[in-house]
Amino acid sequence: MWQNIIRGDQFRGWKRHRGLAIRLTIGAILWLCGATAASAEQCLDLIRLSRVTSQQAASEASVEHDARTFCSEYASARANNRQMNAGASYGLFAGNVAGGIASQEATASKYCDSANNYGAKSDSYMQYAETISPGAYESYQSCLKLNNAGVTINFDPAAVKGDYLSLTVSSTVGGGGKMILIAATSRGADCNWLDAHVQNVTVDAAHRSATLDGQSQAALICTRQSISQQDIVRIWASNDPAVQFTYMWDKYTPENLPAGVLQSLQISTEKLLTSTKGQVTAFNAGSCPAGWLEYQPARGRFIRGIDSTGQSDPDGVRVLGSLQNDEFRLHTHARPRAVYEGHIQPNSGNVPPGNFYAYNFDSFSPAPSTGPAGGAETRPKNVALLYCERP
């Protein structure tokens, strides 16, 4: 199963940590010296590289912030028997809210603590990382704990192909110290240290090892014949097998694309199509996009939401898709005096200037028309869009 598992004493050391290695399914484990924040960002980069789903990789702070926002609104909506506010900013969880009630419930069960008024769970980031790659959170934590191991593994996404990958390993051990790095792979792959007579680097091809003398750097080149199966690449330091790097080399399609990510995207697309079935959406286009049909009942009509309470719509709780004709609300008008034709006659007697006059009007029945006004219909200001339905 594994190629080049070095000497027996080293194999036993590897075996003791095999469980950890298998669990480290993150694409790469990066060891580096420096501040915690910098280390977290470097490890996050490796999560991005190794993901086997279409889920976006985000920092721990971002996930925890967005989880708190989501859970707070979810708790409020639940307590007040209302829907979640679609206009709020949920960050990474915006799609979960837009996915409808079923999606919101599933997200809440994963990230919100029902025993604590649906506040965000303390393990929100672990839950999130596991959606990217199984075991990703443990790998992320291991990466952070190995800051002072003295090894930095640099993984360039552009250097990962279906049948080829390369990476560089740097040692930051000073004072003339040496570090021996061992490489091993699953049966389908083959890795070799690049023997280019690099200063302070000695390659032992027989044992797939590279000795880094002091602060130096070595390159590892891996190839495989078949891209249709997943392979594993591991690197560890012989003086401390616990310091290990595991890369799950995903299988690729004939088009040289990662199969795991494509499968995840396909599943996500199928779920999206299922969740949007029956959805009616307005488009600023002359025709509906592929997979959509014109929603003909909306031709020339305004959209009115169903009144589930039966209190706002005079027709009560209407059937989905039912039509409602236009009408005026019942009302009356007081007829103004100006609609009468008549004559003015001063009151009899002596009326000083500036005082009132009495008006006598000729009455008509019915009152004469005020004349036509308005257009072909009564309507508010509006904009014309094409409504389409997902069948």
C-alpha cells in the first residue's frame, strides 16, 4: 500500500502516528514559525487547496461571526413566529437562508445551540471545516500546534495536476542543526526529492529522504500513472514522526479537473435545482434563461403575496396562482358647489362694501359632468420585467 516506508524502527514510529496521518485529510499541513495570526492564515490557505467540496474556505473569526449573526436572527424569528429577515447580512450563511426553511433548519441544527436559546455553538468552526473536507478541522488545529516545528511546506496550487505535483520544504533550524525528511506515498503514486546538488541538501534516493543542513530548502516531485483514483503523499521528520504532512491527492477527471470538487458542485447544483422548483423570478431579459419558462399568469399583472391570515386581502386566503381582477374600493364623493351653473344676486337692502352677498344657484338633476380625466387604467408607477418559473 505504501512505498518506501524506510527502516523498521522508523516504520514503527510512523505506525504509532498512522491514525493521526489518516485523519489529516486536509490537502496539506504547513509548519511555520511566526505569529499565531500568520500561522492561521497559512493553514487556511492549505484548507482552500485541499477542499473536496465547493464550500468556501474562511477564517475562524469570519465563520464564528457569521454563525452568531445567523443564530441570533434564527432565534428571533423562531421566538416571534416569523420568517428570517432575508435582507440581513449573513455572510457565509447567506445561501443557507435563501435556501428556504428546510435549509435554515438544517443550518441551525449544525451551528445553533437549542439548549442555549439557539446561540452559536462553541464548535462552529469545526462544524464548518468538516463541510470542506472530512478531518479538516483536526488538521487545521494540528497545523497551528506545529508552528515551532522548524519546517515550512510551500504548496503552489498551480503545481498540482492530475498526474503531477511539486512542493518545496524549508528548514528553519539554525545553529548547524540537521533535519532528515522522509517521503512516502500510496501505491499509485511515486515521489522523489529533486537531486539538483542544492547547497546544504543531501538526497538519499534509496530511502526517499532529504537531509537539510541548517536553513535550507528541498523540492519534492510526485507523479502517478492513473488519475482516476485518490492517492496519499506524506512527509515527516525522522527525528520526530509526529511532525507530519499529509496530502490527499484527489482523483481527476479525463479533463484534468479534481473529481471531488466536481462531484460536490454537481450535488450542490442538483440540490439547488430541487430547492428552486416552482420558483417565480423576475428577469431583466427578453426571454427566460435555460431551464426556466415564462410565468404567463404574470403577463401585465402586479404580483400580490398570499395573505395567509385572510385579513389584508378582501378575497381571503387565495389559491396559489389565482387571478384577481382590477377594481376600485367602494367609496362616495361630496359634490362641490362649483359643479352647478347659476347666477349671483346681491342680497336685498343696503349692503356695505366688503360684506357678504347671498348666492342663489339654479339646481340641476343630475349635476353636470366635470369632464373626462385620466388614462386607460388606474395603476402605480412600475417597471416592466419578465417573470419566469422553474418547472
